[in-house]
Amino acid sequence: MSREVMEFDVIIVGAGPAGLAAGIRLRQLAASRGHDVTVCIVEKGSEVGAHILSGAVIDPIALTELLPDWPSQGAPLVTPVTEDRFLFLTETKSYAFPSWLLPPLMKNHGNYIVSLGQVCRWMAVQAEALGVEIFPGFAASEVLFHDDGSVKGVATGDMGVSRDGQRKASFAQGVELHAKYTLLAEGARGSLSKQVTNRYNLAKGCDPQKFGIGIKELWEVDPAVHRAGLVEHSQGRPLGRNAGGGSFMYHLEGCQVSLGFVVQLDYENPYLSPFDEFQRFKAHPSIKRYLVGGRRVSYGARVINEGGLQSVPKLTFPGGALIGCAAGFVNLPRIKGTVARLGVVTLSGLIRSEARLVLAGVRHETVPAYATHHADRHRTMLRPPILRQSPSTGNADYGALQPLLRGCINVELIFEQWDQLVRLAASLKDRLTPAHVVMQRLANANASDRLAGALTQLGRLMKTLHILRYIHEAPLRDAIQLQLNRGEFRHILAKSLFFANQGGFRSGDYEEVMNKASCLIPSSFNRDLSNPGHCSTEVDLLDQGRRAHRF
């Protein structure tokens, strides 16, 4: 039996943020050129937003780029972030990281707490107003190909089929949707995306993708404990050192709280249950106090791409492209799935090229500017790569960020010795204790010296945070590189500041010595740990250091 055929210029699979943004942008570009481009979005959910599961905290920069008048159009962004917390959980207690310790990419000033399902429903209304056709309730089950191997479109699944595969009286055959270009925005590990990735070998030359599972619940809580605009992330318990992950808690409007727990799927313990760990997390005193007297409204789970940009495959194939989570576009360092932003920003090269090709009557070609645009962003955003696959173990290796992101830092020891660390910082600031004396104690310390151990752990944390800021802050990166390019001053900082010209050290000890020395950076530049409100930026600190040591 032949299937019904429908023709469009562009087919988009998935009515999530990236798919809807692509449809909206295509229609905008076509209208600006006085052409008509037919765009169809097929969505497996019974309605747009039915299969959307996210926290979510979103940065409105991409929405402003796509729909500048969104505030006047009734966009469901009504809860701005008012407070940001990052906690470390022990068995019964929680410790808040000072805000100045967090790099800017982990802060949420100017962002909004939203229901991403509601955002998608609102975007669908905007898309339909622009002429995009949206078909909810139809799952694309098959990729169609031309004889030359290019993608022809997709086919929706048959309906009215019993569990044993027999056709029922309500049987309705699927429909073939043909298009000049097909965009796959079906989310992480989508069946069609895996099919075209294997057929065109799109993953060649990139790192293997890494995944996590995110479990989310929506709660109505007691108004007495509800704090609209509060964003809280945590690490630590109940996960141990051999499992990566963390939690989020977002306080929306209307006494609702979005609570979630993410576990990276490379955990070593085969008996670990992410669901059970989530229940243990909710029983922690710092979390339980919000839930007592409340009720769970809904719940769900989804897979999350966590490999980073270096795990993104080739994005284009003859007749189409991968977009959104299907391409692995999750901004992991920001601890939130800002897929909508990446969907718009990264799509800009694709949409302009595709619109030009469609309007010129070109069919089923590879869109060159999309891959070029993405490659340029890859080179400028992550250098060196943050996430990569370890050749020895096959597990994810975070390179320079391994101490922070794989739980190798004993944060409990830092908090245990925090008062002693603050006193030491004050002593260094007031020049009552020379830095080289502290370094000598560190060099000769044994395992029983808790303060020396805490200094070492704090050094690893500080070094990791400096690397994060170096990657993401261009002024800091330029200032550091400027000094490193002046060879005669390259080692003055470490030699004069940390060691007070008291001699060298063995090259084999370099890594551990720098771990220990890094913890002295804040206090050595008169940056008082006990008074973070007066902290200077790293660029200011470098400038102070240059003057102090006559760079």
C-alpha cells in the first residue's frame, strides 16, 4: 500500500526550543526576502511541550536575538533569578561556596527561571503566526533517501497497530513528508539522528559522546519556605567520589519548585541506582526542609548530552543537518541546558545558508556554512578542550578541570579547616607570616597535617577555577598571555612570590607544588578570604603583581 506524500521546502523533526527556533528563523528570513518557504515541524508529543523536561534557567540573549519583542508578546519569562547558591553537601550538613569563588559562567544574573514546556508552547504560537505548520502527535519513525543517497525526508509511524504487530480497525498508515532539507531536532540519542550519523559517518574525528540521566520533579511547597527567584545547585552527597553528578532546585512563581538530580552514566558502581540516589538526596536536611508539607505535582526523566563541543559530530549531511540536542548542543559548563540559546546562535550560519539555497531552488545539498560556522565557534570557544575521552580507561577525562569536575577535591577537608585558612590568609596579608614559610610547611607535611591537606585541596580548587576563568574571559586570557610572552618575566611571580627566592624544586614535584602554591594566590595579592566583598578581578590582580614585581 503506497503512503500519502506531502511536499515541503523544509521538514523539522521535533518541536523543542531548537526546532521551533529554526522554523521561526526560516520564515523570518524568507519574509525579509519576499519569498515563501514552506516549513513543517512534526512533534511526537500529543501537544507541543508534552515531552519537554527541563529545569529550567535560561539566558534570554538568544530569545532576544530571535524575537526581540518577546516581553510585549507575553513570553512566559516571569521569574528573574534573584539569588544564586552553590552548595556542597555532606552527610547531614551543607556548605555554600562563596559567590566570588564561582566563575561568571556559573552565575545566573539576568537569567530567568521558566517552565521550558510553557516556553515551547509560546514559541509554537509565534511560529504558527509566521506560517510554520506544526503537526503534534506524529512521530517521525523513518528517514527516507533518494537513489543518490541524499535525505529525501521522513515518514511518520503507522497508527492503530496492536502490541503483537497486527493492524486494528483504527489502523492509519503513516505519511511521507518530502522536503528539500530535513533538520533533525529530536533531542539526545534520537533514533533518526543515530541513523544518519551512522550512515554518513558523522562522528568520525570527534570524541565519543558522554551522557547523564536527569530526574526531575515539580513540587508545590509551603509558601513559608518558597523563595521565588532562588537558584540552588549542589554537589557532594549522596554521590560518592566514583560517580559524577549534582542537583538543581529552582523556585518558580506560584509556590512551585523544580527539583532535579543528574547522574553521569560513567559511574563505577554497577549497583548504583540514580532514582534511589535522588530519593536519598531529597532526604538531606538542606533539601527536605523545602519539601515538608508540600506535594509532588509531576515527575520525569531524560538523557542529557554531556560530552561538550569536542563530542559534537559533523553537523551536516546531504539534504539536512543535526540541530539542538540531536547535535549535542548542551552548554555543560553553565550547569544548565541552554539549548534554546545554542539552537539560535549556532543555527545562524545554517539558516542563512539554507534559506539562500532553498530560495534559489537548490535541493538536497550539504549546507556548507553551518559546518564552517560551527567549526569557527569550536576553535574560539574551547582551547584547549575541556572534556575528552581517556585513552587508558575509556571514561570521560576532563583534562585541566579533572580535579573539580570528577570529585577529586576533598571539599569536606577545606570546610573543616576553613577558620584556620582564613586566619592564615589574614597573617599572609599582614605580612606576619612569609609565603615561603608556609610553602616549607607544605613541602614537609605528612598525611596527619590537616591544615596542610586543606591548603593543598584549596590550591587544586583555585587552580581549576583560574583555568575556567582563563578559558571563558578574554581580558584575563590576554593579560596572562601578554606577560608570558615577555620571557624575562615568565617565572618571577612563582619564584619571588611563592618561594621568596629560597631555592628551586625538583621538576617531578612541579604539579604538586603548584597545587599547593595556588591556594596562596588570593591572600598574596591582598585578597582577603574573610572579606570576599572587596575582591578584585583577576585582571586587576595581574596588574598589581606586575607593578609589585616591576614586570
